[in-house]
Amino acid sequence: MAGGVGTPELAAAVSRAGGLGSLGAAYLSPAQIVQAMDAVRHLTDRPFAVNLFALQPVPQITPAQVEAACAELLPFHAALHLPSPSLPTHLQEDFEAQLEAVLAAPPAVFSFAFGRLESGHLRALKAAGVVVVGTATSVPEALTLETDGVDAVVAQGAAAGGHRGGWQHDELADTLELTRAVARAVSLPVIAAGGLMTREDVNAVLDAGASLAQCGTAFLLADEAGTSSAYRAALTRGGDTVLTRAFSGRTARGLRNAVSDAVAHPLPYPHQNALTRPLRSAGAQAGQADVLSLWAGEGFTLARPGPAAGLLAALAPEVSGHVGHPEK
């Protein structure tokens, strides 16, 4: 839940309530990562996770591709009185520096998406005592992650909101089917993700072989989430979700809107993500949901507002009559 929706307050609240809060730090600078981890630790002494996007090569693009992508965004820039779209020189944060910031005061868990970790990165995390979790959208990806030496695998089903976390072949499989298949294929703990909005959903993936359930969309309306007012309003209005590359250049699931409908020639990630950043920032300030990346899973209509601890309690299976282990 990178990009402002996931906050230190949300991560800490989930951890305090007995879950494992996660800090989506992929878009944060190294200094911001340190500040965010410090903020979580100020709010709780319980374990939490930090998530980054795995290091990956930046694809080459042509001037013609840039021109086409800018042309599609030009009407939206004009409507918000922004300068014409242009590709900035700074595309993304440096992964090596981000990971160095994480390792400076290691969290209990480090998770990653979009690819694999280099062996040196994995060794450094394990040497620091960090549990390492990779993301797979197919059985072959899960097997590769197991061979690499991760400690657990997230099996991300098709219903999941936000970016698809795989890097080889995304099966876009039903969450339960993928969970069963990955649990049979690997000897690692499996964390099921994708469309888990109720306690019944969580129980179902645990019965299918998952050790844990990962929920994101269920917390979009949490009091502690950084979800903007326009984003929250769009979620409560309903509608359809679509898989789109319009905002970032990588396939992601979110609410259908004007930009997802209009963009047919996005640049590959991270170019498109950098190109749309000014539009998304201006749209958030103006409360214009039609230009925002409204990431949400298929079950988003079941999301409810309220404190994160209460949302977690509604999701968590009861064990011996108790839910979680709230911090005193």
C-alpha cells in the first residue's frame, strides 16, 4: 500500500492489534524510510514489515513513445491548468539506498514485489535477522523464490488491488486456487492475498493451505489510512475495477475512471509512473478522483470505515475465543 495510503499510523495500529502492520515504502526516499520506521516504532514496540519494489532494469523508450503517452495525458493536464506533461529525469528511488535505509534499523519482516532479490541483498537481510517475504502470482514464481531462499511467499490472486507483484507469468488465478497450488508446490509458509475482505475469506484461504492472510483493500477506509477524501468517496460510490497500466506502466487493479479509460499507450514502468505523478498530485489536491490511481481489489464495496483495530478484529479468525494479542 505504497503511495500515501499506507501510513506509519496504520501499520502501527494493525501491529498493536495483533496483526503484522506493513509500511509500503516503495516510493519513499531513504531518509523518508528512516523517518517512517521511526514513526512506527514511536507508536508501537510490536513487530512490523517494510515493503519495497525489487530492483529491476529500467526499460529503454523512444521519443515517439514519450510523445504518444504525453498526448494522452494532455487534456487532463489542461483541465487542471497544469503545464504540458513531460517525462522527468528522476524516475524512481534508488533501491540500493532504500534497502540500506531499511537495514540501518531492520524491521522484523521485509517483503518485496515485482521481481527477485539479488543474493547479496538476501544475505544482508538474513544476517540482520529479518524475515524475508517474496511475492508470486504463479507457481513457477513461487518455486523460484523458494530456490532463492526467501522465508515465505505471498500468493497474490487476481482479485488483489494495486500492482500485480509478479515478474514472469501472471496466471491471474483465483486466490483460493493459487493458494492451494502454491501451498502444494513449496515447503515455505504461504501468505494468501487478493480479495480477502471478510473473516470467511480469511478462513477459506487458511483452509486452502495458507499460513497467513494478507489484506489491503479491507483497510482503505481505516481511520489511520492515508486514503484521500476523493479516493474514499470513489470507494463508497461503487463501480467496477479494471486491470490497467495507465498510471504506472505496470498492470494494477483499481477503480475504473477517466484516465484508465483514456490511456491506451502507457510507457513501461517506471517511466509512466513518473510521467503521471504531477497529474496524480494535482488531482489529489483538487479532489478529482478521475485522475487518481484508485487502487482497490474486487471486493472493495465491502470495505468499511473505522479504526484499524476494529477492522482487523472483524477479519481475524478467533483462536480460543480471542482475536489477536492487543498491546497493553
